Amino acid sequence: MRGSRSERGDAGLKFLVLLGALGAIGAGTYLALGRRLVEEGGAGGPIVRRQAFVAQVKGFDPALAGDLYSGTAAFQIYEPLYEFHYLERPFREIPLTAEAMPEISQDRLTYRIRLKKGIRFHDDSCFPGGTGRELTVHDYIYAWKRVADPRVQSELWAFFQGKIVGLDALHDRASTSGNFDYDAPVEGLQAPDPHTLVVKLTRPSVDFVYLLVMPFTAAVPREAVEHYKDDFINHGVGTGAYRLVEWVPNSRIVYEKNPDYHDVRYPETGAPGDRESGLLADAGKRVPFSDRVEITIITEDQPRWLQFERGALDIAGVPKDAHGKAIVNEQPAPYLREKGVQIEIVPELDVTYICFNMVDPVIGKNRLLRRAIAHAADLEKTREIFFNGRGLYAQSPIPPGLFGYDPNYRNPHQEYNLDKARKHLADAGYPGGEGLPEIVYDSSGTDTTSRQMAEHFQENMSKIGIKIRIEANTWPAFSEKINKRQCQAWGIAWGADYPDPENFLQLFYGPSSSPNGQNGSNYQNPEYDKLYEEIRVLPDGPDRLRKIHRMRDIIAEDNVWVYELHRVTYILKNPWIRNYKYPPFLGGAFYKYTKADMAERKKWIGE
Amino acid sequence: MTAYIIRRLLYTIPIVFGVLLILFLIFNVVGGNPARAMLGKYATKKAVRELEHQLGLDLPLIVNLDSAFAGSERAFVLATLDRLERLGTAPEKLVLEGEPVKALTVMDERPRAAVPALIGALLEPGAPEPRRAWASVALVWITGEDAIYRPSAYAPVREGLLTRWRDWWEARKTRPAFAPSWRYVLQSQLFHFLWDAATFDFGKSIQRRQFISQMILRGAVPSLTVTIPGFFLAVGLGLGLALVCAFYRAGVVDRTIVFLTVIAMSITFLAYVIGGQYVLAHKLGLFPVHGYLPPYAKFVALPVLIFVLASLAPDIRSFRTYILDEVSQDYVRTARAKGVANQDVMLRHVLKNAMIPVITSTVIHLPFLFLGSLLLERFFGIPGLGSTMVDAVFSADWPVVRAFTYIGAILYVVGNLATDICYAFADPRISLR
């Protein structure tokens, strides 16, 4: 029935040999194809910057560029009127397409902005003859109207809402009729001549000038929107230093230098230490320096890190799991230092915190209970486990680097002290946690880290006898719950939209309570609200500082949040990258200032 | 055969329809709020309402009876306005954002959204009580729910169910009888959803703001460049090795291969991906680490290799079993007894008969190849559909998830049909009727 053993063995061997040969041929083919793995740019060749994004990009429509990566992508192409100074800290706005900072009227309601002359849009088939026309203030007015158009569905409309005279009426009318009238005049947006923009505000607002830096306020040519229609998001027709030449969603973006870019110079001043670290070597030179910027979207940590190590990326953040291996004593690990890798440690403009719902009958009405929780939160451990031991313990919502931050201030109502926590809990009416119903802690994600953070909180609270039940949510479900005021306590973070303490202090403003705004804690305090309305319009100065500190004390006294950390970002730079300074938020189209020393890179890769 | 295929294709209609109803139930009835997801941290109540209107989420779920009564609603509003006039407020004096209330023609398009705004103008705080009461009656009657645009202005509406019913009854008495207009019955979320599904118009992604149909078309090709070669190489090699195993059953070769497959199957796919990328691409430099650029063969080589390595072992194991099942059949013994050479028995008789289970287990997978391989795509930066789908799930991008589920259902049905047709080719005893 069966063949003899030896016969089978022979044939089997033959088969295996055949298979091996096939495999070898296949491998050879792959090898041949896989030869040149890193493309080279010679010393005389174009300067190419290589960057990775860790998250997906929607496209380039400025009106939809609310997230960091879509914003960065749009920024290279489209230009707002102003940008933040690339090097100076604290952040300062400087003109980009505007000629100077806005002239603000005495009542702080009218902004008069002069536009530079002779700025041209990129050449594009949407223009007659394919040649970019000159930029006028009508392009800004049009872009801002687009943000107000309900059909564009821009979440960034929230920033303009209620600020510009007449724009809300246009928006509301379009919501009802379904048709946005772009030709309708808006009282608050006027152009006495093509290079002068006059903006009228409904009330003085300290944050308005920051909006003029954000990508969604960048000029958009009406021709492009009407030409590309629904596909406008996949095109880029702006005045920026770079033109979009390739866009593969999910994969990569390639920009090339705009040969007709208007005269923008590398800054001549910087923050302390910038000159020493060589950031001012190109002071006063015309930008952009790099001929090409290639952005690869790499969502996984391992490939991003490997690409950085191989030199396929100029810079990289440090993945959480690689932190111990890559960073030693706040320096790149020895194997990276040997390669010339440099480090930049940057505090983020953000705060992570545990938030309480102030309208919750149990937790919201009992300040001492909240204080007990605040004293029982072991933040040192939080930092150790979840932030690689890095980050600054937050004492108030205002992060360092912003006006009103006080490095010497210690929040008296939340240091880690279990005795105090137990005492407050007893004073709150629940000695040892007795009689206190289970408290629900909502976590903002269903991933492992979110779960671990919730469990960490649960464990902390169990030490003083408070029982915590964890509920895991997806992010949209989570925010829905907060909006419906259904949470008791939850962990969350806030990152600056613009570098002003108002952006953080608004999170406690009574009228912004859920579901009307971003005061998820639903905190209400007439004194605080009054102060907030004042600091919202006050220019920086001793008066504003005093009021901000008073607000900080009010919310500390009420223990509305348990402040956790201001996070810190680690950036590693390969040795050929020049002029790179990490911006902790969306501050401008900064790639135009950076460059790569291609000769050095070539040498490095060749080694 | 043709009749059979047509019949089977017709069967798919109720199946897909059932899937659609379930999807509708999951995403529109119990699912989260896409408007809120889109607005993110800027989700104010007003913004959410407005966006819901843009997305058609303020339409009734199943049938739009409200709108069917649009004609009579309109008449009712006009009657209400008459009444208000008699109470001392002339309708022409009622203006909303500069437009006279008489502009009720907007009701023809989206009555539910337009009317509250108009009535809202009548409800300013401080307005005479009869006027407010009448306007709130009109509002409750028309929208059947609490006010939409200006919460503070609608206090009378919220006075409780009893008041509402009383208002409703009052209103009913004075409401002129008009015939409903059935034009709008199908203006509901369900019918929009079914229509979109039938026309394969999935709308735009919430998170990415791209057209979903374009996302699918763009992502399918990169996914297929990995999965198609991977799949066929794996099945081909698997079948070959399974034959070898069966041929030399219980011999050294068979045992070695089985042993290796057991080991290979105990390693998770993630380990293949991470290990393959680290060792083969990074350490040995045989392949690019990441990317998807021309020449694409260079960039998909490693993902394909990993795909094959990971799916080979289970393939070999199951194919080997199928073949061995056949080897023990009577006809094989008969063939051998008649002196047919072993190779001929295996290749002509056994293989052919073993093809039926092989086809069953493989063809059904074919349509799903286009959905790609999530881990490979994420790690190697292939802009395919696997990562698109998972990103959508994590960011609660329901329109995308819904579209993928719908397409998945269709593919499953088509895959089943393809399997059945392949049977007919593999086994002449099966005839499709």
C-alpha cells in the first residue's frame, strides 16, 4: 500500500531541495529589488527635510485643520496673517502676511490690519492661465466666512462664534435656509481697499489676536474652493513657503519649495541659549532653506523609531516603551550620542487632571470630600508609571511658559498626605469612607493605559476607604457623558489652543458649563466668572496678574480639579538637522526655517 | 448554472437588507452621536444641533410623519399666526434675523428644522403671556419635542407633560383639517440610509472628512498588493507542502513539517511583524523598514513574506488533514491495488477530491483580502484598508465602520456564492441548480 521508506525519503529530499531553490530565487529577487534602501541626496543636491507624523492627516483644508497634524500639514501651504516668533519664549506674535501688528482701537473693538503687497498664490490650474494671482484681504474674509458656513462643518467655528459683528447672523441664517451667502456683506469684516482689513468685534476679546495665527484663519482663494469643490481638502493652493506636490492619504505628503515665496527672514533674536545652540546661525537669511519636505505618516512606534535610527527621519519623539533605552540621565543613550544624536526637552503647554462634576449630588456638593480625594492622589506614582517619571507637578491649571504661571506657588489643598485625606474624609461626613456611596470614575479610552490609570486612581482611593467603580468609554461616548453631566469624576487633559492663561481659565467659567461649553466640571462661582470676564479683555500687566492669581486661589479652595502634571516632550535630533526648535503647539509654518545638512547626512548614512 | 447564479444573487438581496437593518439599529438607533464626535472638544449644544441638521440626523428615524403633515403644519402655523395677530402681535412685525416670518416657504424643504427657529422669534422672554403660550403650543405641535435653538426662551414648553397634552388638545381643537402630504414620508434616517446603501454613497468620514467611497477605492489597491500575492503564495505552498506531508505520511519529512507548523502556529502574528521588521529589515537591511513607494514590489516584499510565513502553517495543517482523509478512502486503495503509481494516485485522484474542502476553506477568504491586514499595514506604512477600518473603530467614525460592515456583508455573500460555483468545477458530481 505504501511505498518503501527509502523511496519516500529520496523523493522528499528532492522536494525539499526544490523548495529551497525556489525560496532562494525568491529571496534573490527581493534582495535585488531591495538594494537601495535609503535614497541619497548628494552634497550639491536638493536639501530634503524628512519628518514623520504619528497620526493621520485629514487633508489640507484650513477650515477643517483643527488637530495638530492636519493643522501642521495645512500650515505649510496656507498662511494666516500672523505667526508666532519661531525662537522667542514666551511666545510673541509677529506679522506674516500682514505688514504690522493690528492697530487696535481705544475700545478694543476694531482691528485694522494692513496686508503686505505683492504676495502671490501658488500657481494652480484653478486660476485663469494657471498663474497664481495676488493675495488680498478678500481671501481672508472669504476663508473666515467658510468657517462660518454650516455646510463646511468646521468645528473651528466655535472660535469665531459670537466674536465678529454680523458673522453669527450669516451663520444662523444659513443654518435655517441651508444656503450660505458668500456675497453678503458682514459688518464686522470690511475691506476699505484690497490691502486693508477692518474687523469689528462684538466685545473686546484678548484671544482674538491669537486666532489670527491659527491655520483656520489662513487665506483661501475662492477660485480653488469653487474649482476643486468637494475635493478641495486634497489640494493646496496658498501663499505659503511650500507647495503640495504629493499627497497619498494614510501614507505621505511631499512639499516643494515655493519659488515665488514672499520675503520672510529667519529671526535675528531668540530665547536665551538659542545662539549657543546654533539656532541663530542663519539669522536674517531669507527662507525657506529646504527644497523639499517629505512627511511620512507612521502611526506605530517601532517603525518610526527604526526609521529615525536609520537616518530616514531627521527628528523623532521618544516612544513610551523605548524611553528607558533611548534616554539616560536626560541625555540620549550612549549608543545614540555616539551617532551625534541631540536631545531637546520641551515642557508642553498642557495640564492633565482629574475633574469632578460640581453638580453631582455626592461629589459636587462636598468640598471636603473632593479635598480628601485630592490629598489621597499619589501623583508621584502617577508620574512614574505613566509619564516615565517626567513632567512637572501641576499646582494650578496654568502651565509654565504662560502669563500668570508662578513657579513658587504651591497649591495648599492637594499635596499627597493620607492622614490629611482621612481627616478631610471624616470631616466630610464619611469617616473611613463609611456611608459614602461608590463613586464612578470614567476613563476616556478603552485602551490599556487608560484602564491602568483608572485602576491607579481606584487603588489610591481604596487607601482611605473610598470605593471607586471604573467605567471605560470610547472618547466620543466619554465626551457625550460629560456633556450630559452624567459623570462624577474622570481623568482628562487640556492642551493650549493659544498661549494665554485665559485658554485654561475658561474651563471653570460658569456660563460655559456643559453642554454649552468646555466647563465640564460645571463649576459656578460668581466671583470667578466676574474675574474671568475681566481678564478676558485685560492686557497683560499687574492688574491682570493679580486677578489671575485670585482665580487660581478660588478654584484651589474649591478643589474643582485634582491637578496632575504639565507634561514634557523629548525630541531627538539627528546630527544633520539645523535650526530645529520644537513648537509645543500649532504656532506657525515652522518647516520653512529648518534645514538639513545634506553632506553631513550623506557621510552619516554612508558610514 | 446561470439560473442558479441569478437565483443566488437574488437571495443576497434579503440577506443584505437584513444586515442593513441591523446596521441601522446599531448605528442610528443605539449608536453614539457622530455630530458630537466630529465637533470634539468644541461640541456645544447649539453646534451639535446644527451639525445634526447638516448630517440629516435631526430627521425622524423610520418614517417622516411629521413632514407628511407639513402642509397641514404650515396651515396650522398660519392659523396660529392669525390667532397671534388677534392677540395683538401682527405677523408681519415678527421678524427673525431680518426676514419676515411669512417666509414660511422654507418649510417645504426641511420643516422640522426651520419652523422652530421661526416660532422661536415669538418666544422672546418678556413677550405677552398669551403670545408665548400660543407660540409654544405651535412649537410643541410641530416639533413634538423640546425647542431646538434657544433653550431659555422655551420655558413654557417644559412645564410638564400635562401642560403639553393640554396644549396639544387645545391646539387640536382649533387646528384646521388639511390633507397630509405624503411627499415627505420617506425623508427619514432609515430611508436615507437605505438609499445611500443602494447607491453605494456612504457620505464622508467624520474624522477624515474624505468621501468614504474614495477612501475605499484608494485603500483597496495597496491592501491587495499585499494580500493577493500573500494569499496565493501561502495557499500554493501550503498545498504543496501538505501533499508532501501526505505523501510521506509519518516519515521524517512529514514529522518535521508538522513539528515546524505547530511551532509556527504558536507564535502570534504580531511577533512575526515586529520580529520580521526588526531583524530582516532593520538589522539585516534586506528590505525597507517602512513605506509604500514605487517600485511597490520592493516595499511589499517583506509584508508579503510575513503574510505567507504566518498563514502557511495553519494552511499546511488543515490541507494535510483534508488530503489524509482522502488517502484513507476505498477508491485510493482500489487504485493502488490496480497498480497505479503513487504519484498518480496522489495528484490525479487524491488531490482532486481533497480540493473540495480546500476550496471551502480558502475561497471564502478571497473577498476579504481586500480589507487588508491591519498589523502589516500599520507597521509597514501601507495605506490600505485594514488600518482605515481600525482607525475608524477607535475614533468612533461610524459612517466608515458602517460602510465597511456593509461591504463586508456583501463580500461574504459573494464569497459564499463563489465557493459554491467552485465546487461545481472541482467536483462534477455537484451540479448547481
